[in-house]
Amino acid sequence: MSAVTLLLLFFIFVLSAFLGFELINKVPSQLHTPLMSGTNAISGIAIVGAIVCVVLPPGSLSMILGFLAVVLATINVVGGYMVTNRMLCMFKDKKGGK
């Protein structure tokens, strides 16, 4: 890869990080649970793609990165479901009813 390509990729990464941070800060708390469900679905798709990267080329850098992606996306999915469950428990009746 040339230096210009790497610089362009780094610029896109930094720009997307700032954009993501600004968008997340503007989300009202009422929309957090539905958005968390959507990101869990996206992370599930990322897990499938990462598993494909792990299986296809054995012994390469993509296998290591695919394994890392599987681990990180799994942590994201499990954590997202835990946060969603905790938020939904806040809306349950305290007396044992649903």
C-alpha cells in the first residue's frame, strides 16, 4: 500500500470516529434500547463475517485478525444484551408482575 492510501484510510477512520462520537451524544435516552438492539444485530453479522475470515485462509494474518474480530464482536453482543436487559428490567413492575 502506498503512503497516500494509508493516509486516506487513516483520515476516513478519524473522521468516522468523530462522526460516531457526535451522533451517539445526540441520541436521547428513550432511543437507547432500540438502537442497542440494532447494533447487536450488526455485531452478529460481523461475527459471521469474522468466522469466515478465520476459516478460509489458514495460517495468515487474516486468520489472526478474524479471530480478534470474533472475540471483540462477541464481547460487544453479550455486553449489549446485558445493558438492554438491565434497561428493560427498570420498566418492570416492582411487585413481581410483568
